[in-house]
Amino acid sequence: MESDPTRMCELLVGLPEVNVLSIDDVVGDPLRVHIEGRSKRPGCAGCGVFAQVKDRPVVELVDLPCFGRATRLIWHKHRWRCPESSCSTTSWIGKEHRIGAPRMAMSDRAGRWVTEQVGRYARSVNEIAVELGCDWHTVNDTVIAYGTALVDDPQRFGTVEALGLDEVLFARIGTWHRQDFSTQIVDVGVGQLLDVVPGRSSVEPMVWLAKQGKPWRDQVRFATLDLSGPYRKVFTVMVPDAVQVADPFHVVKLANTKLDECRRRVQNETMGHRGHKADPLYRCRRLLTKAEERLDEKGREKLIGLLKAGDPKGDVATVWKAKEAVRELYAHRDPDLALQWVTELARDLQDNDYPIEARSLGRTLKRWKHQIAAWHAAQVSNGPTEAVNNLIKRVKRAAFGFTSFRNYRIRSLLYAGKPNWDLLKSIKPAVIPENRQTPLISEEPANESATVEPTATGAGNVVVVGDPRRLDDADVVEHEAAPRRTVSSPIMMMIRRTLTVCSTRQWKAQSAPKAGHPHDCQADSLKRNVSLPLLYR
Ligand SMILES: [Zn+2]
């Protein structure tokens, strides 16, 4: 049993080698515990003479709740100075990392605790902030600082045998809820999220793969993807030796999507409107996408009857058969048979007599036949990638959506990237920039984004992508297509304003404009300078 008051204070505050100076107890406020480090008088780094206390700066740190009450640690630091007048060392502050890391608004132990709560258990930052009685930013900055250190641990993942890429909707931005995507890079073998990069083009994953270095890329044997052109390009260029495998789920999904498209087109052509409750094609929409072997006798009869009634030319039935033929592909495991099957199916479906959706499906199957048949040999699927996406969705739900890509990336990686949580006890928090205005994905953060330099000859050229410092020696990647022309914001604003002003003013054109009205003057001058038909081109 401990009865020494100093030792009791030490035990209650939970920090060794610390003097508890006083405790502020104001009702309604957090409990304020004043402490100081019990450090010995240091020697000057320049001359070795014992230092003198210059002053006592005070720092307030958010700490873990004490007996259910929000708590602040008021840390009375020591600023030392050298008493020697001839010495060039002026003053310095003693560092005590066990109490709080430099520039952190939270004590060290609270910082590690919040990182685990938010990162490992996907709790919301707001929830933690309420619990600790502090600001949202205090918690978030801390999670990002400790989280970045954990996520950037070079031991987090080693060599990867099967690599998967998939897209996830990251945010809806602006008035028009424009969708911004991110690409997940996943180790399909163990279901670990390796990283998240902005966008769903081929550039960012290529830059990421380039950064891993050639020896790492040479270890990748399988590359799984949905039927996405940019991702195929990523693998073709960056890991040319890996076997590309199209994910079975996405192949069947594509067939089902085509079937759905066909049903809606026929519905519109025969009835002249979208599906209503009583329309035969609308009534069989679920039966159509159901697997054939799962239809019982009653369901099959119903489907045939409804198709007879609603599909006079037999288009929907044709695409339905095509869908079943695609599913048939996965009924066996023979790679040669699969390639033969998919080749023949693709050729048959492109017959001119078939509905447009079947032909489109046929073209896609033809383009991807090797990747589709590769599944039968490799037996890897993008399933773990989808599982990781589910984890990310959980993080997104907890946060009620993200606007900062940095926060999204770190928190996704903490939750789904399998960081080594044992390191949390000892890891040093990363220094994060003071500016909290992390740019959105769409605004292309300055040194985060890759710069694509198109050459004069246009698309298909091999150019170096990205910041040269981030690439290893011979990393060249293929430039996808002609670069998208970006319109600088003032011009864009002028065009938008002109369009709005012109369209709202059109009806006013007949009546005489009010003289001297600023809007009319602006509209007139803009009308003179910008020719409207050009804008619509
Ligand atoms: Zn000195």
C-alpha cells in the first residue's frame, strides 16, 4: 500500500519522474493537472557548464480522461540558458517525449490511444473529441501524425505475389456532386490494402508501382483487375511479366448489366415508357438476372411466359442466353477449354443478327479473352480487393464521408492496411504540415500528383511520368492518351457566367435593356467577346 503523497500523485497521474504541482478544479471545465518534469540540471551542449533556468513556458495538452472527466495536462517546461557569457549557446528547452511530442496539442499517451481508437477500431474522430472534451482538429491532427508513422513503416508489407486494383468512390464534390474516385492497391493473396491513390486513371498506380522499385515488381506473378482499360494498362506497362486475371465477378456482372440494358431498351421500344409494375419485362427483371440453376420449375415457366409476352423479337431472351453462356465459363477449371469457349462465344455474339447489347458484350469478351481464361489457371480473384473495399466503406461511414484525401488515405490504411499495431507503443509521430487545408483530390496537390508530359507525336508515346525523384532509374511508362485540356478557372468562370447571363437574359432580349444596369453591361460585353456556338462545341 502506498501512502507517500508524492508517490500517490505519481501513481494517479500515471507518469513517472514527474512532480504534480497543483490541480485546477473549476466546475464545468476539464480537470487541469499542473506538472513538471523531475529532470536534473543539464549541462550546456557548447561548453558543459551547468545550465540555469531562463523561464518556465507552460504548455496545455489534452490528456486521457481521469475518472470519467476530461483532463488537461498543464506542463511547466524548463527553458535553460548557459550562464557563460563567452558561450555561443543561447537557450534551449528540455525535451520529454514521454509527456508530449513536439508541436502536439495532445499528450503522448493520449495521442497513441486516439490513433488506435480511430485507426484500428474505426471510431469517428468526432466521437473521440467529445470524449476527450477537445476540438475535432486536435484529435485528427494527432491521428494523422501517429498514423502516418505507422502506415509508412517500411515493414508493413513485403513482396506481393498477387496484386489487385479496384476503384472506390471517394467523395462527391461541389454543387453538382461530381464523383471523385480513388484506386485501391491490394495484396490479393492476403487481403491487405497496400495503398490508396487518387483517381481511377492509370497514372497514379503507375507512379506508385514505379516507387516500389523493379525488384519488388518482379515478384508480382498475378495481377487481378475488373474489366477496366486503365488498370490493364498499369499492369501491361509496369508488371509485364505478371499474368493478368479478369475477376469472374466482374465478368458475370458485365453480362448481367448488358441483359439489363437490353431489357430496358426493349421495354421502351415496345411500350414507349419505362417499366411499370404490370409490364411483363419489368415483372421478370429479377428472374432474368437470377442464375438459371436457381430457377425452380415455377420460376422458369413464369420467365418464359413473361418473355413471350414482353419480348416479341426475342432480344432479351438472346442476351439472357449469352449471360448464361458467360456463367457457364466458370463451371469448370480447364484453361484451354475456357479460352476456346470465350473465343467462340465472343465471335458468335458479334453476329449482326444479335441485339446490340449482345454484340457489345461479345466485343468486350474478345478484348479480354486472355484475362478471362487466365482465371482458370491462376485461380486468383479480386474478391479480397472487394473485401478491403468493404472495410474502407466502413471507415467512410464512420466519418460520414471525407473531403480530405490525406485523412481518407491514412484512416483507410490504418483500418485495412494491416499496420503493425505493436509499433504504436514506440513509434515517433510524423511531422505533418501546419496547414490544415489539405487539397481535395480534384485540385491536384502540388507534389503529390504525377505530371504527364505529352510529346509532340501524341498518344502512345513512352514518357517518364511523375516527379523524377520518386522514380527509380529506368522507370518509363506509357502515356495513355492525349492530355485532357484543362481550362483555367478565370476563363471557366467567364464562360459559366456568360452562359447563365445569356440564358437568363435571352427572354429579355426583345425588351430594351435597362440602361446603366451593371448586369446588362456585363452580359453585353461578354456577348461581344465570346461567341456562344463555340462554347457548345
Ligand atoms: Zn555554454
